Amino acid sequence: MPQKLQIDKWLFSATVGLALFGVVMVYSASAVIAVQENHSQFHYVIKQGIWALFGFVAMFVAMRFDYQRLNRRWIVYGALLVTILLLLAVFASAPVNGARRWIKFGGFSAQPSEIAKLVLALFLAYFLEKRAGEEGSFWKTFLPCMIPLAVLAGLVVKEPDLGTALMLAIICITICFAAGVRPRHVVYAAIPGLLFVAKMVVFTPFRWRRMATFLDPWADQQGSGYQVVQSLIAVGSGGSHGLGFAQGRQKLLFLPFAHSDFIFAVIGEELGLIGALIVVFVFAVFLWRGMRAALRAPDRFGMLLGIGIVVGIVAQALLNISVVLALVPTKGIPLPFISYGGSSLVPTLAGVGILLNISQYAALGRRAGVEEDDYEEEWEAQKRPKKRRAPRQRASAVARPRYG
């Protein structure tokens, strides 16, 4: 094990900043609906604060826990089995908004599909690390990677939750590509996957309506296009500087799910284009430092696991922002760190804790142990001009006088 270093402070600061910013924005976006539903404007923000506290505890525990201990068969397959059982258990619960995605216990609920993203990344990192040198084999490497994806994504689609299933596919393909799997094998899996998604969209009435709404949300402003139109109005009303914190109007029972899936619209309305771009910039910093920590991991397992965690968070953020801006059809995908709900926040912060632990063991320079100073000295040596001895010898020979 390489020498343990400090955690990546940029990555840590970006994570904590986004999570705390999310608590503040949940209050702004939920105060009105909280009064109407629970007679207290602090109902949702208190619950979000509790979930954030649990998430930070999970993150600090994961930071102290050596990530290489996760590279064990019984942990990986045990976590995969438990996740599958939890995804099956959701079908015994009562549907919420037409979907069975949550397991309720007491006054809280959990969404196993959020845990599935972290568990899938863990399994793929473990399995592909064991298959080092056999990445090009379809039967030994690629197909066994696709089986857990098919099981997890199939159960998630059945809930139904096509958006999270697509996130699972993105995580799987990215980790496989980073591990060196042949691109044509990825194409073999992508073709039937895209056909399945097309079938789910065309032959499922509510998904087909969403596609039609995506193409022209203004055609039915009071019906299927209502949520998208209200989101666009909120973002457009903010202008460049916004209306001010807690001064937004679309959250006043106009924009559905303003404190959860569409909280970025509230950010755009109250903080304007500048505030929205700052949020995007912080996610970009998270991507940069997260990938840096993953690529500098001292082993293949840590590298693949770190890549899976970073891609899962950043890709979900981009998808959520795209939904709010009507760049893709509407999907129920929360904005990581910011949207209301502990089912997304706690597993996400726990995953970042693992990533921060990986950053503590990041190798300096190349993974072979070459220091960055060695690169600079070698580069400087290459820049130095070579002495032109041959031309000088030739010139002296030409100038030598001849006799006879």
C-alpha cells in the first residue's frame, strides 16, 4: 500500500458545499408546499438536514475505511445479493405516483435503485480487476459484466424507472471501457439495449406522451406539458442575476416537485444564470478532482471504482439539468447533493467518502512511482539545444589550407 496522503481538499470542499447548498435551496423551494401539507415551512428542510447529517457521517466513515477491504468476494457478492432482494421488496410496497420505488419503514423511506448504482460500480471494479489481461474475452469478461446490469436494470425498469436504469447502463459501459473491454463488445450490448429502450418508449403510453411533450411542450401547456412549461418559465424569469433568494414565484404551487427533481429550475429563477453556472462549475470541479483521484489510484480496483462513482454522480447531474431545461424528455431523476430526499443524498455522500479514501492513497506521478520532478527534468533536457559539432568540424576542414 502506498503512503497515505491527505484527502483531496478540492473534492471534499465541492461535495460539502453542494450538500449544504442543497439544504438551503430545499428550504427555499419547499417552504410554501410544506405549510400547505404539514403546517410548517421547516418540515422538508428539517428532514433534509437530518439526511445530510446521516450522509456526512457515512462519508466520514467511508473516508476512514480502507477501500481495498471492499475488494473481497463475500462483500461484493453479498452487497449485490442484498441489493437485488431490496429491489424485489419494493414490489410489495404501495405505489407512489404510479411507481413502486421505495421501501417504507416508520416515517422514512429508502430507494434501493440509488444503492444499486454504487453496488454495480463495486462489482464491476472487483470483477474487472480479477480479469486483468482478459479484457478482450467476450465470454469470460464482457458477458459476466452484463448479467448483473441486466438483472438490476430489469428490476428498476419494472418499477418503473427507466431513467435510473439508463444511469446503471452508463456506469457499466464507462467502467468496462476504462478497463479495456473491446469497443465492438460494447456495441453488441448497446444495439439490443437501444432497441429495448425504443420499445419501452413506443409501446408504453405515458412514455410516448412524454416524448410528444418533449418535442412540443407548449402544445398542451395545461396538460402533459405543464411541468416542462413551468420549469422553462422559472428558468427564463431568473434572467442573469435572478429574482433573489426565496423570491421565486414558480415554486408557489405552480411548478410540481420544485424541491426535488426540478430544484435546478428554482436555482435558475432565484439565483439567475450566474448562480446556475456556478452550480455547474462546482460539478465540473467535482468531475475534475474525482477523475484525478481515480486515475491516480494505486491499484486497478480503486481506479475503476472511483471512475464508476464519479461518472454515476456527474452523469446524473447532467441528466437532471437537461430535463429541467427541456433538452431531454422528462425523467424523475434527482439532482445529486441538492434535491430533496435521503434516498439519493446518503448513498451519494457514502460513495464520495469511498472516493475521498481513494484520493488519500493516490500515487504520486506515474503509478510506477516516478515523481513529477523527474518529468520536468526530462522535459527540460529535451528542450536544451544540442551542440552542433559536426558543422564546426566541417567548417574547419574546409578552411584548412591545401599544399601542392
